[in-house]
Amino acid sequence: MNPGSHEAGRLRLHVLPFEAGAHSLQQSLLTLMSFSDSAPVAYVEALQTGNLMDDPRLVAFSRTAYDLALGDALSHQESVARVRAAAEEHEHDHR
């Protein structure tokens, strides 16, 4: 893979490895959204359920959980390397 071919700077990837331990975001998918003309919201999705939260306290709690997880995540470069290694391993295992 050509390293420059897929790295246009549009995605910022941070892998939170299993060895970082348990964290609150393991239970669901969290999407944080900010808008120029309205208050931020958080969308939480889990198995067969989804919840759009606009309560400022819940959005702030969600943001804090995200920030704490990001603090334990690998750097962007380390994350890209980890994903590439996993993809290569997967490709090798399926040949």
C-alpha cells in the first residue's frame, strides 16, 4: 500500500487498545456533534437502541468520557500502524 495514497488528512484515527483496560465507551457507539447555529448534541447507539441527547449535562458527560478515552488511545501514527498491521494479518490469514 502506498502510504500517501489514502492519507489525505480527512480522518483522524486513534485506536484505544484492549490493553488500556475497561472504559465507559465500550458499551455503545458515541457520536458527538457540534453546530455553528445550535447547541452540541450527543448520539449514543447500542444494540437495537439509539438516543439523541441534547441535555447540556449529558452532552458534557459524554464529551468527558470521550476525552478520557482519547487520553488512553494510541497516537494517530501508532493507530494507523496498528490498523495496517491487523489488516495485513487478516489478509495473510485469508490467503
